[in-house]
Amino acid sequence: MMGHMFGYGYPTSINWWWLIGFSVLRLLILIGIVALIIRTINKGRRDREINNTSNRAIEILKEKYDLGEISEEEHQRKINILRS
């Protein structure tokens, strides 16, 4: 009993639900941080894929314009659509 008075040991009336609750809270925060990191990585990957697709479409338009398959006005209109 003397040890408890001076801050040694655990009190007998400890509320275990608080300990479990804070453990769950820490786990949820950790899961949230990991999910945020994964989401950020995937967004960067998606942005690169969109840019690659857009660049390929512009190359195809340029080829069609060079071959005379589309007019200059149509070429410019479609380029503006792809870049917006």
C-alpha cells in the first residue's frame, strides 16, 4: 500500500476500457495515415497515366494532320480539347 501512495504500481480501480479505447484510437490513426499515403501514391500514378494517354492522343492527331487526314481547324480544336 505504501508503494501505491508514492506512485509505484497500478491502482486497483484502473479502467481497462480506457486503455482499450486509446489502443483502438491509435490503431485507427495509424490506419488513416497509411491509407492517406497509399491514396497520395495512387493519385500521382493516375496523373502520370492520364498525361501519357493525353500525349499519345496529341501525337496521333499530329500524325493525322501531317498525313492530311484532318484539317488545321479540326486539329487545333481537338488539341485544345485534349489540353483542357
